[in-house]
Amino acid sequence: MDTINLLSGFGDTILSYLLPFLFVLTVVVFIHELGHFLVARWCGVAVKVFSIGFGPEIFGFYDRHGTRWRVSWIPLGGYVKFIDDENVASAAGRKAFEALPEEERKRSFQGKSLAQRAAIVAAGPIANFLLAIIIFAAIFSVFGERITAAKVDAVAPGSAAERAGFEPGDRIVSIDGSEIGSFSDMQRIVATSPDQELHFVVDRGGANVELTATPERKEITDRFGNTMRIGLLGIQRSASPDDWTLERHDPATALVMGVKESYFVVSRSLAYLYDVVTGREDADQLGGPLRIAQVSGQVATAGFVALLNLAAIISVSIGLINLFPIPMLDGGHLLFYGIEAIRGRPLSESTQEIGFRIGLAFVLMLMIFATWNDLIHLKFL
């Protein structure tokens, strides 16, 4: 009986992680590939396959243009395959292009102008950014934003806030010149600025007081047991109902907020990578599919809105990663097109092949590293 219960509990855990993970990844990948697909169709490129996932097909159908829409067994990505692609990695070989009849070449990816090819490639990441903006905007407009006043309710003894001179009742007005509208605004800046001196303006009894504080780098554990290193001041927010409101924004305002939220994810991702390269941060926070699956399952327990928010964050991240100038990624293709625009002719096929091999090796190493981090984080190693 204990064995049956154990297996049942394990199965429930797997499903609780797998289903939210598949939902998030499928939506994000579908929109990414749809961006490529729609712009390719608009430019007159014939698409052979639109696939969600890799490997053997589970089910699919043909549309009236002859494109095979399919769902495949390995749900870790997807692809759009044009008539002159040699493989699912969208490697456009000259031989595949030359093997096409003259009429078909006009409908091939390689038969299009440089600007059209660049637009098709860039459309995937752009679609991810647009998806994230729309999701964030929908959350702010439909479900609203819980706003807690940027008011200091208590100061922890011996904390960075106490050393800086914060007092209960202080209302934070700005940090480094940036206006603070809520406690979350303050938290976001402090959490992402460990060991960095910040300049605060606080409203203390109607008078503005300037304070300087350096958030301490601390390791915290969230309610799901995940650990992370962030900056902390040692300030407690107000628990009074008078100090928080739920505000639903009009669509225009929500859209602007969606853009700002997406920009924040991009800026923080780039800042983290910079800190890793310069040695200020460890790379153990980089996660792969296992970590995404775990976080998806955990966030799903907080509700559908939280899962949508996660989907928006992952969508921005995938859009950003795909713009990195690494062969095999969309950014690598755009890099080659930039060189082609400068030279007036494309790089030789052998040079591009070398670039793609290097890019593939880099991507594989990154995936192995991220998966290793996942296994350690999940305590499998």
C-alpha cells in the first residue's frame, strides 16, 4: 500500500509540473514560430512544415497552402521548415536551393531579398516580445495591480536600513532619481542592486530627507524551497489595509506598463549575464528545462494569473536569447545578414557551416551546463 501511495504521489507531482510546463512552453514556442511563419507567408515563402516539438509526429494536418501543421513527441521547442531548408534547424543549403525548379526558387527563403530574409528571422523574437507585452498588459488591465505604499513599517536591527538612518513611517519617494510609486518598485531596485550604493529620498513627516544605503547580498528561500541571492535593506512593508490598493489600468496605460515590464526583464537578464562574466555573480542561477518545469508547477499553485506572468517572462527571455549573435540562433542568422549587407555578398557556404558548427557546440554546452545546474538545484546530484 505504501509503495502504491508513493508511486501515486510521484505521478501526481510529475503531472503537476509537466502540465504547466507544457502549457507555458507550447504557448511561447508557438508564438515564436508563428512570427517566423506569418512574415514568411507575407514575403511569399513556401512553408513545408510548422511543428511544435521535435521528433516523430503525434498528429497533424495540411492547410490549403500545403503546409504540414504538426505536434511532435519531444516538446522542447519547435520549428518552421521552408522548401529550401536542409533540416529542421533552418540551415538553408545551396544544394537544396539549386535542386528546386526555377518557379519554386521564387517561393524559397534563399530566393528572397536580404531585407525579407532578415525580417523573417527577426519576426520570431519580436513575436515573443509582443506576446509578453500583451500578457503583461492583460494582467494589469483585467486582473489589476496590487499596489502597496512604499512606506517603512519597521526597520530590522543591525540591517543596512538601520545603518542608513531609515525610520518607521518613512515613505520612499525616489531611488537614484527614479520615482517610487509602490513598495514593489522599491523592492525591485533593491533586490537587483546587492552591494551597490543607492541614494534614497524619503518623506519624513512632510519633509524630504536624503539617505544612502547599500543593500546586503543575502540568500533567501521562497515558500517553495527555492534559494536565491538578492539585495536586502531590512525594511518591512506596512500591513495596514489603508496602505494598499488594487488598481485596474485602462488598456493604453496597461500596454505602456507591459512594455516597461518587458524592458525590465530584458535589462535584468543582461545585467545578470554581465555580472556573471565579470565575476560578481555565480552562474548557478542559470536554469534549463528541468528548472522551468519545476518553477511552472510551483507557480501554477499560485493561480492562473501567476502562470501567465511566468509565460510572459519566459517569452521575453526566449526572444532575448534568440537575438544573441550566435550561429544556430536567430541572432546568428542576423549577424550573417549584417555581414552580407556590408560585403555586398554572403559569406561562403563553408564559412557559414563552420559558424553553425561552433554555434551548435556553444548551444549544446550551454544546455548541458544549465541541465547540470538543474540537477544540482533539484538535488539529483
